[in-house]
Amino acid sequence: MPSLKETISFTNTERRRFFELIRLFKNARILVIGDFILDQFVWGNVQRISPEAPVPVVNVQRESYLPGGSLNVAHNIRTLGGTVYPSGVVGRDLAGRMLLKAMRREAIDTGGIIYDRLRPTTVKTRVIAHSQQVVRFDRENANEISKEDIQRILKFVKQRIAAVDAVVIEDYGKGVVQPALVKEVIRVAKQHKKPVLVDPKEKHISYYVGVTALTPNRKEACTAFENICQNNHHEPTLEEIGRGLLKKLKSEALLITLGEDGMALFEKNGTLTRIPTAAREVYDVSGAGDTVIAVLSLALAAGAKMREAAILANLAAGVVVAKLGTATVSREELEEAVNKR
């Protein structure tokens, strides 16, 4: 097993296997449930400090809009060749119309959009100057969505579940992911023998009992462990956190992302696989977790073992963090990442 500081490498047989899995992404159909967000980027440059306060003055050059939140998972699935059916809530407002336009531009299915005139569409605005994020501001209502909205999402899930290969729950903590929703999604998915993968919010960790796999980062995993595992004696090790969460959540796998230290995959059979980082340069980690769960779901849908899926997810994350802004990875970029190992 390689140490965390080593560079992962493949045999020719492994490389051919990964190429075949990536080729099969085009047959994968994924249902994505979670918080819809409009990602706005304001691009510019800084040449002076404001005379009004010690802050930079950004000379705006352009603006761009992308599908964010759970829709960034959907966007990654689409750019990798898969078919995706996302469901979430937007407001009947300008931001909602812009988000719909962004989804259509990226060929993301819009049939699962739930419109709620009482809620604003969540917008994250990032101001970027000279390849650096200067500030981010959010416009949102993070209160729980209504019972009516939950039922409308569940109706969409039940309409699509038989035709998909996997279900992803992307929890940004903006009000969509609630116990009643998660419990029913898990029940329906198990009934149809579909895996359920979750990119979790640590404060909601108790919601996810019974899902197939989770993909928390180190901080989320540590906080989740403190919330649901009794440990009053010492600082837990990563292995204790991973095995403890896996047992409590009754899941098949837990993939903890560790930044520059790569990933750690805990499986129900007791196996722990440490995966070295694939990133060579890190410009922006925005949305990297979305890429991880998108590739994990695609790979599993293509017939990969959990370890194979985790390795591909790690390679994809290494590609996307080298890009600025909420980014995606293409099939060609993922194949190139495999080829370099």
C-alpha cells in the first residue's frame, strides 16, 4: 500500500481497466438530489486600494454564471458523458431564470426543478481578481423547504428511480436535505436495488443511516464523528473516525478526502485503502467534493469496484483543483490523468 506522500502509478492492465470504465460513463444514468445554487463569478483586476477603507478596488472585466451546489455534481456528470436527472428547489425570480438558462446551456435535464415562489434562489457570488478570490457573498434562505416541495421531489424520484443506475444526495445545508426526504429516498432506492451516495453536511450526519457510501472531507468526518460516536477519552485517529462512522451509519463505504494527503477509503469488509493525492497544483478547491461524488457515482454505475471508483474520483479531483472557479472535468482530461500514472 503506498504512503500518502507517494505518487500513485498503474500497471498497463490497470490503465486499460480505467479507460474501459471511463468509456462506459456514457451509459450511466444518475439521479441527483440536493440544493440548487446559481454560482456567479465576477472577474476583474486590482490596481489600487480604496481610499474609503483598506480594501482592494476590483475593476470588473466580466461576469459568468454556472450551475452550482448539487447542480455542479450534475454538470460534472454531463461533461464526463453521463446522463443526469437533478431535482431541487429554485425561486420564481431572476436568479431562478438564470439558473434554468445555465442548466439548458450545459444540457442538464430540467424536469426535476421544483419552483417555490416563497423562496429565493440561492446565489453565491465570488469576486476574483488576478486568479485570487477576493470575497464571496451569499444570498439565500437556508430554512427547510416545505412538505409540499419534499413531496414534489419524491414524486420525481419515484418517476425516475427505475431508469437510473445510482442516486446522489448532495447536501449543501440550504434546506432541501431533511430526514423525511432522505429516509424515503433510501427506502425507494433499496426497493429498486440502486446505490445511494451522499456528499454530507456534518450537522446532518444522523440523516444518512443506511446509505451506500459517503464522501466527507476531513473536517466534516471529524465533526460527524464527534456528533454521533461516543468518544470522551482521547483525540481519535483517522482510522477510528472512519471505522466508527462506517459502523454507526451502516454503510458499505466511507471515502474521506484529505486535501494534500489524498483520500482514505474505508469499506464494510474492514479494508482501508490510502490513496495518494493526484493534484500537482491547487488553484481553487471550490466544488472539488462535487467532482469526487460525480465520478464515484459514474464509476460505480459503470461496474467499478469501490476502490477503483475512489481512485478515479481522486484523479478527477486532482484535475479540477488546478482550475479556477467552480470547475468540471472532461472525459479526455480524466483519461489523460490515468495515462500519466
